[in-house]
Amino acid sequence: MKRFFHPICGVVVFAALVGLTLAANSRGTAELTLNGKKISVEYGRPSLGGRTINDLLGQLPAGGFWRLGADKSTTFSTAADLMFGDVKVPKGEYSLWAQKQADGSWKLVFNKQHGQWGTDHDPAQDLASVPLKTEKASKAAEQVTIALKEEHGSGEISVLWGDMELSGTFK
């Protein structure tokens, strides 16, 4: 009996691990070097799966937070102090959140905690928030896609999902 028990336990553990791996969303990374300093974002990539952005984020109340991805919180890392308009974000690591405003616009929120599960937002740890430009995407994105790019000596972060594009610039 013992000689069957161990192999069966091994198969059960393996199947559970494979199931967890398949259930998790893929992870994405965006990187940019601006003025010799590295900036990066690491995030979960959920899919629409036949739903719309309105199905997923439309019911979020004003003041509500979206983790900008799935699973573990989205991590923003910068090797330099950045300016988003007149808001300073010191070099370091932060979790990123999008906060829906009463008028339907969005703000990008930098939170001093990072690495936590993506729904564990502690507003007391918010460092700064900056307004985001909201546009209809020129091409719909099935999965959340975060990009960093250089624009005329400044940086731009953009978040695409479905037909929604959120973006902000920094120096």
C-alpha cells in the first residue's frame, strides 16, 4: 500500500501546481532607460475573455481603485526621481493603481507598498497621484498592456485594455 501512496501523492501535488500555474494570469514587463536611468513596470495581464471594459471597470465607484493588472500588485520601479507634471515621485519601488474619479476620468496612484496581492490597497500608503489622459484606443487590446516609451526627451506610461487607453507623461 505504501508503495502506491507516494506516487499518487506526487501526481496529486503536480496536478495542483499545474492547475495553479494555468489559472494565474501571465505577467508583463515594460522598461525604459531615460537619461541613463532605468524605469520599469511589472504587471499581471488579464484578458477580456469576451467581456467589455465597461463590464469589468464600469461598475467601479468613484474613488475606487483598479490594480492595473491582475494577481500580485503592479510594481513600478525607477532609478531616478521623476516629475509627473508638478508631482515628484522619488526613485524607488511602488505599486501602481488607477483611481476612478467622479467625472469618469482616472488618476495614476503611486503606493509605497509593493509586492502585495493586487486587491490589498492601503490608501494610507499612497505617496502621490497624477491625472491620466483617457482616450479610446486606436486598436483594442485583449490583455492589459502597459508600455513605457520616450517622447521628446520625456517619458510616457500608457495602459491599454479593451478600447480604453490611459496615459501620462513624466520627466
